[in-house]
Amino acid sequence: MKRWLPHPVLSILLFIAWLLLSADFSLAHIVLAAILAWAIPYVCRSFLAGLPPVKSPWAALRLLFVVTYDIVVANVVVARLILGSPKKLRPLFVEMPITLTQPMSISLLASIITMTPGTVSAELTDDNRVLIIHALDCADPSALIAEIQNRYEKPLMEIFGC
């Protein structure tokens, strides 16, 4: 079964996502959704083989809500900063030590930081131990590091068990 349906949860999510995005529940779209839900994970199975297993789906769901909330709030904050007085901005590069070891979890952390307006993951050191982040407005680098570690890195450690 695993050979023909390598990622059943991903297939279910793709099936649901296709139907919701197309907003068409006709038989043709249901069949197309089923074909895509099977074909995409099947074709990508060698790429997806290295993914770490999710140890805590509930932590993943909580992180999804935290990241979504943070993106919305950061959009408002960045808009105020830019539209208000951009000369008062305090841009800064911050070196954040990371404890994550699995490449996918490090990549997810860097992606989350970049998706949140006002911060960008600029570089990962060669030893994968320090993530260099550019902050649009940062008065306290230690507070920024602590916030990222508590809001994103710790949940990722819980999700992937690393």
C-alpha cells in the first residue's frame, strides 16, 4: 500500500485543497482532485522520503495559528512603520543561535521568519548553528531572538522531536 500511496495524509490534504480552491464539486473535479492527490505525492515520493515524521500534529496546528496571527499583526506593524516615519526605523542584522538539527526543520524556521513581514532570514552559517536575520526595526536584538525561539523554534522542536 505504501508503494502506491506513499503519503496518504498529504493525498487527503491535496484532495481537499483542490476541491476548496476550485470551488467546484462536480464529478469531473472530484476525479481530477483524486488523480492529483495520488499523482503528486507519488511523483514526488523520492523528494519527500527525507522528511522527518511529525511527532505532534497538535503542535503543528498550534504553530500554524501562531504564524498566521503573527503574519497578520506584522503586516499592520510594518505598514505603520513605513507609512509613519521611515527615518525612525532601526534596521539590524541579528545572529540567532539555533538548536534545531534536522535540515527540514531549519528550513521551516527560516521560511517562517521570512514570511513574517519585518524580518528576513538572510543566511545560515556553514555549521547550521547560527541563522542571520535582518530585522526592519529592532531595538533589542536579545528580545527578538527570544521571541523567535519561543514562538517558532520550540514548537518546531516539539513537532519534529529534535
